[in-house]
Amino acid sequence: MNLLFAGVLLMNSSPLLAQQRVSDGTANAAINPNAILELQSNNKGLLLSRLALTATTAASPLNAHVAGMVVYNTATAGSGNTAVSPGFYYNDGTQWVRVVNAGAIASLAWIQDGNDNGALRTIGTNDNFDLPFETNGTEKMRLGTNGGLGLGTSAPASILHIDNDNRGPLYDDVWVRSYNTTGGSNTSGLYLSNARGTRATPQNLGNNDGLGNISMQGYVNGAIANLSVINATYTGNGTNLNSNLQLSTSGTTRMTLDDKGFVGINTTNPATRLDIQNGTTNGAIKIVDGTQGLNKVLTSDANGVGTWKRAAVDIYYAPIGAGVNIPSNTITPQYTGNAVTLPPGKWLVDVTMLMSKGSGTVTYTASNETWWVRTSFGNSSSSFATSPDIVGSSDLISGGLGTNSPYSIMKGSVVINNTSGGNKTYYYWAIGSMQNFNATGSLMNFGGSVWGENVITYQSIN
């Protein structure tokens, strides 16, 4: 005890130039050459000053911050980032810094191989500084104070910003891979959602609000420009699901799929299921399937499958009746017993009729005898009037039987436009405008099936 007191007296006397040791009588050993003061004991320790700090930024109860000062804090005080709690603190000249043990580090810091937090924790910066991430000594990712995450850039300009500055093709790709041994619905997806209002109180969209935009840009003429774009727009009233989708190339909208399912090419307002606006340039559609060829037309099978085929015309045949005998001395219209029933639309009706005075035997006209017969179609089989559905002024089909002749052929056609909306029957008449010179007897079986040459055909036209 006297020795310890003597040591303390020595320490409080005038400055000493030698190293000092304070011992409680434990066996002496050589003083450590690197220590200015060495304490020696087997069962006693060093008790530092116990102070009640108020905050890490406050020097109190000291009158100033002193770099290197070490104390034991006994108080729980302050708030936020400047709060203090019981434990050892040292002063760095501007503030108190807590000395923590391994257990405190594990509970307060993020450590290698993970933490057992037991509660929600955060990682990041509490002041106005970005949070960078490094690998191999080089920054690879940064979370900016603006909330943007940058990959390959230290200045993210959007919520996710990826820069590939000559680092190879891997560094600008985004891969989403999905695996599921039992199948199901966990397929990879890209979702772009939009709403008015806020995340806490979302509100319905309004007409013409954007839904999503994928822009493929390029550096052209000294600036970044949108070259190809996929853009979706809401076209409803906030309660329905109406939307459209547009595709653009070279800065111009090329195709629109609207809310009715109509597709427009070079038009943003398609009027039909497929609306192609090609301007004055020929060739708006090109279909190459191996069946194409010069002067072929696109035709459909019963299921609507189209192929290219040689141009063909569907010709329909009207039934041929018994015919009628036409006396030489009458100008009264004669119904031939023949008729053609046409669906709605425009039709080319072609007539071929044999003219002869014979019926079963060959009969010649006299040397000074001629016949001229005019025929047409009417809307009735009981009385004749030229059908107003015949298009144009060419409403007659006429033919003549000359002198010393047993036979002659009448051939001609008319265009009939059925606008009734349903099938309509047109009746074939030999009308009264017959010019017969020195004619006798009758034309036999005119329009009748007895003559194999007699035929009435019709085909659809535009």
C-alpha cells in the first residue's frame, strides 16, 4: 500500500521522463518498452471515469470535445442518430463514438454470412448520400438519393437505369426464367400497370390515359430518338376495359389494334376488321404461300381458307321448259315457259335459243320469207313488261331466221341487278316487236327443251 501511494505521489509531482508502472505488489516483470504507463495486477482492473453523456454531439459534462478522451457513459439520453446509451465512448474531437462489442455489432450492423435480426431492419444511409455497391473493387450498382437504382451507372436517371458502356452483350440483357416441375401458372411475365391517384388511394383511369410504353431508341443525328415504339392507351370511361395498342417505326405509327379488335395499317382509326391505307401505291397486300402466280385470284374454301387459283367464273344454268309456238301473224308477247331465279346482286344472264319452223322434221323457210324475233325478261309470267331490274338500255335479246333456212341461232345477254334483298324470279318472253316478211306458219317450240341448243345461263358480276 505504501508502495502504491508512493507511485501516485510520484505521478503527481513534477513531470517524469521515465516510463511508469503502478502495481499492487504482483511479482515484477520488465515493463513493456512501448507503454508510458503500465498497470500490474492479477485481480484488479482499471476503472475509468463514469459520466452521464447527453448526446453524441454534446461535449457535456465536459466543457469541450477532446480527441482521445475515453469514458464510461451511464445515461440513456438524446434521440435519433445522436442518442447515447450506457457503455464505453471515446471522443474523436468532434463527437462521442460508442465502443461496441461483437454482440452489439451483430445486432446493430450487417455482417458477412447474414444476420439473425428478429425484427425488420434497414440498410442504407441516413443522410443525403447515395448507396453504392462494389465488386472486385469497382462500383457496379448504386441506389441514388432520388430513389433510382443504377446498374452500370452512378447517376441513375429513372427508377431502374441500366448502362452498358462497352462491357459486352451480357450487361444490357434482362432475363426472366421460370421453372415449375408441376406446371401451373407461374410463367414469366412483364407487367406495366397504371392508375390515377396514389398507391394508397388509387383511382380509375380516364379516357386517353397511357397504359404502357416500350420505346426502342437510337442515337441519331446527335441525339437520342424514338425509332420503334409499342404504346398502349386506355380508351374507356373508367368502368370498362377498352384499350388500344399501336406499333410505330421510324417515328411514325404504322399499325393500330383498337378497342373493337379492328386492325389498321397506316391508319389510326380502322373502320373494318382489317383496314389497310396504302395511299396511291399499288399492292397493299402480298400473300406468298406457294400457290401464288401471275393473274391468279385469291379464293376461299368452305372453311374460309384462302389460296391463289386461276381466275374462274361460276356459271349457273336455268331450267329449260317446253317452249312456245310463235305464230307468224301475231305481235302479242308470248311467255316461253322459261325463267331464271337470281339471288341478290348483279348478274350477267346469257340466252341461246334455236329458231326453226320445223318440229321433228326439217322445214325450210321460203325464198322470200324472213323472221325477226325480240325477247326479254319480265317480272311476271302472266303479262309482259320489261323488268326495271335490267341494267342500261340494252334490254333485248334478238335473232333472225332467213330465207331458205331450216334453223338459226338467237344469242345475246342482259345484265340484271336484283336489289330486292332476296331471291327473285325473272320470266323469259318473246315480245310483240316481231318483224316478219312473207312469213307463214309458226316458229315451233321456241325456248323448248326439244332443241339441245337452248340454254339460259347466269353468273355473278360486279
